[in-house]
Amino acid sequence: MSLDLSQRLITAAGVGEGIPARLHGERFEDAARRLEAQSQLPLWEAPTLKQIVHEYRRHALDAQRWRLPNAEPQLEDSVLVPAAAGKHVLATESLRLVSHVASGWSKLEAPRGWERTSDWLDWLAARMHDTEGLTVTVEEQILRHKLSEVQTA
């Protein structure tokens, strides 16, 4: 999630802003306040699953609006993350949104590794209901990213 939904500090002109290391001491507090105000997710408390899923959706829709790469990882996660958590209503809502977004893609915009978007959508719908497979994926990711000590709510 942290890599997919990263948030950069944006200037009033809409450009990414960085702070030179030599000025970090004088500018980081102001930059942190501005980043907090710009953030779509809460920074001082754990975001809810619903907030995360809505942010995945927003990110994907923004990418689609500007004809950027079609954000299929975020679209997939908006379906599979709530499905893995047993939140099937939220997963189904996301699948409907994904289907709607994907309906506007040309043949050339099919998700990477898929010849046809319809095949990807069929896979996503089936994967959403594969509770055992999703559990295995979550466990593998916990091990891979060394998250076994992170507490979950």
C-alpha cells in the first residue's frame, strides 16, 4: 500500500516539491503540515480498509482521466484487498467500478500480461472468491515484507 498510494508534497502550482537536505531543519515542519493537509489518507491514525479501498479507486480513476497507464494494480487491489479481509460488499462494489473503467479501454490497453481485458476481468472476479488463495497470498506477503510483528486491528 505505501508504494502504490504514496503521496508527494505538491506546490500550489501542482508540481512535486522536495526539500534540499541542507534546508531540511528549517523547512520540514511546514512541509509536513502541508503534506498532512494534502493527504487523502489519515497520517496520525491507521486508515480504515474502506478509506484505503476508496483511495485505490480514486487513484485509478485519476490515472484513467489523464490517460496514464491504466492503474491495474490499484484496480486489482481495490477488489482483492477487501475480498481477502472478508468484506465482500466492498469488493463487489470495486469489481463493478473496475468493470466500468475497463469498458472504456481499447484492445491496446488490456492489462499487462493479458491479451483481452475481458479475460482479466473474469480472472479478477474468480480470484475475488478464492478465499484460500487470497489467504495464501496475504501470508506470503507478510513473510516477504517481514510484517509478522505488525499489529492488525
